Amino acid sequence: MEQRKIEIYEYFKTVILTVAIIVSIVIVSTAFVNRNKESEIINVTGLGSKDFESDLLVWSGSFYRLNTDIKKAYEELYNDQKAIIEFLKEKDVAQNEYVLSSVTINKEYESVTDKENNQRQVFKGYSLQQKVTIESKDINKIESVSREITDLINKGVEFYSNEPEYYYTKLSELKMELIESATNNAKERAEAIAGKSGSKLGKLKYANMGVVQILGRNSNEDYSWDGIYNTNTRLKTATITMKLQFGIK
């Protein structure tokens, strides 16, 4: 009888051990399959793009006087300054919209060749220059002012105008919109790829944001690896890329 009990005990012990081994094999196999599944990834690049209009214009110019008498040069430059301020006032440009720089002074010389072909430097006079910079959100008004600068030239002011520069003051908000748009675009592409392969999109494993590119709208400007910011045109297009990596399940 005692021998019979031992035989039954050994039998159940063997059965339990066999079941445990089978269960372990199933668990290990499942983990291996899942691990391989998680090692499968999808890499996608999404694009975010938005057209926008500049909301700030910066325009500058400089005026210049040359005279061998520095005092007279100052007087002439001061008269030019008054003419420019009056011109801006007539164009409804407020005082807080423009800034006059300090006056820069240089001595100018010219090369002169005598009858014996000897060259020497001759003093031409004192060169005095001053810069005026206008910064305004009233873009239409300042564009008009920049086009009418010939009025000053006709008054005898030697004025040199620079090209207007167009900026946008809400770049932080714009960048967030672009990131969201590019991320959604990338995720949609990843879901489409996973769906076609009979899988589902897993967790996001990696994300890398590109640089913001701001170009003139409908222009043929080239992208730059460190980003580009067009200031020559009023109408612009901003883009950004997002590189995402997803697991699949």
C-alpha cells in the first residue's frame, strides 16, 4: 500500500512538472514573439506648412554731407535732418516710429596724379552721415513713404534708401502651429503604412524636429540646413519637418 502511494505521488509530480515546462515554453515563446514585434518600427517624416503675412516693417536710409569746413558740414546735415523730420510728419509717421542715429564723421581723401605721374592724397573734406530707421506695424503707410523718398531728393537731400525689411512678431505661436501640423501629418502617414501591412501603430519611440524655413510665398528660394528667414517679401510661407519613429503592434 505504501508503495502504491509513492507511485501515485511520483506520477502527479511528473505531471505537474510536465505542465510547468509546457507553460514556461508558451510564456517564453509569447515573449519572444512580442519582443520581435516591438523591434519592428516605422520611420516617417511629416511636413507642416502655413502661409502668413508680415506684421512689422523696418525701413531705413541714410543722408550725407561733405564739406572741407566741418562746421558747415554739420549745419548742412542738420538742415537735412529737419527736412527729413518734416517729410515724415507730412506722411503721418509718428515720432515713436522712427529713430535718428548719431552722426558719424570721416575724413575723405582722393588720389591725385601730378604732371610727373606722382600720386598723392588730397583732403576732400569731412564726411558726415546720419541714419534714420523706421519701424512700424502700419506696413502700407511705410511702404508708401519708402516709395515717395524722391520728394526729399528733389529738395536737395542726399538720401540713400535701403530696401524695406518685413518681419513677423508672432513667430513663437507660428512655430507651435507648424510643429502640431507636421506631427499630425507624420502620424497619419505612419498609420497608413501600418494599416497596409496589417498592423497597428504602437508607441512613439523617437521624435526629431527640423528647423523653421521662412521663404517668400511662391518663391524659388532654397532651403538652408540651419533655417532661412526671408525679410524681402511681405507675404511668406513657413515650413517645418518632424521625423517620428513608431513601434507597431
